[in-house]
Amino acid sequence: PEQEYYIGRAVAASILSKYDLYDSPSLEKYLNQICASLIITSDVPTLYKGYSVGILDTDEINAFATSGGHIMVSRGLIRCATSEDALAAVLAHEIAHIQSQHSLDAIQTSRVTDAITKTGYAAMNILTEGELRDVTSVFGDVVDDIIGEMVDSGYSKSQEFEADEKALAIMAKAGYYPKAMNDMLLVLKEKSNAKTGWGKTHPSPKDRMKNLENLYKRYSVKDSRESRQARFLEATKGI
């Protein structure tokens, strides 16, 4: 878990060198509350340093998640959501990537041993020195592997479909309406650009909707989206 965290932390630092964080404590708190409600009943409710959600200050429609539990959602993607449950679908998808360790799968086999050695050394230094040091530069090619797949080219279609399918289960356990995933995909179909951001790194919304169409019937969660709409609109106004 410690090694996963430090690799993920370095990846998050690399992403945040390209994007600024959006300064909205109230919206950030709201997203983290949704995340907490999703992970508490999931298969992996705790990580080494926990899960956290930040907002990327960009109109680009995109989201990222690292093995360290860092989830980053752009303002552009938040604007696409029509309900709290639709936002929960985005977060559940990213949580599923984390719990399935998809970003770690991007590391070339020859670099795994080196990554473990270096993260173990960094953890030892932190324990002996009692302070958190910036370990981003330690990982080099390992971070490049993950960034290359997660940010530049995207996960495989099978990994994305797996994340969608797990997201439905995560949502249902938390009491969110799983079919809100379809609402989100419909909006993304209209608004995302196939050459940038979410559209560049994810299968088409049409393909994802087709993959999920027969899976919604597995869940009998009551559609209670309306009961959360007021707080959703209040939390996301001005975004």
C-alpha cells in the first residue's frame, strides 16, 4: 500500500504540474463527501492515505485517478453533470480504476522492481526523518509509463468497461441510482471532443452505453435523484 501511494502521489504531482487546482473549498468538500459515501461500502474502503478529490481548473472535460487515491475532476466535467448521482457515476468510475489498480498495470514489467525499491527507500526515509519529502523525481520512467497510458493514450477498452461495470456496483451499494451513469454518458456524447480530454482517452460514450445497457437490470435501487437535486445545484452553482 505504501508503494502504491508514493507512485500515485508522484503521478498526481505530474498531472498538477499541467493543471491548476480550482479554488472552491465548498465544492471540493461536496465532492469528497460523495466520494466518502461511495467508498465506505465498496470492496476497498480504505487506502494507505485514504481517498481525496480535487478539482482541476480547466474547461477540458476530463478526470484522473492515481493508485495513491488522488481523484482529479475538471470543472468542464463537473459542468456536464445533471445530478449528484451523475457526479457519483464519474467518481465511482475513477474509484473503480483505483481499486482495480489499472494505473499500476501501465508500468512496464522491467521497471516494477526498480519502483518497489525506490518507493521502499522513500518510505524508510520518511519514517526515520519524520517528514514528508517530495518523491516525484524518484520515479522517472515509472511515472512516464503511467502518464503515457492514463493521460495521453488512455486505458484499454476492457479496463474502461471494467471500471464502468464496477462503478455501477459501487453506486448501488451506496444508494445512488446506477442508471445515472447513462445520463452522464449521454451528455458526454454531446459535449466531449473525441480528440481531447475524456473523448481522447475513453471509449466512445455510445460503446460504453451499449456495454452497460443490460447491466442496469442487476440493480433495484430506487431512483431518489430528486431528493438530492437541491444540494447538487447549490454545490455546483457558478462552476
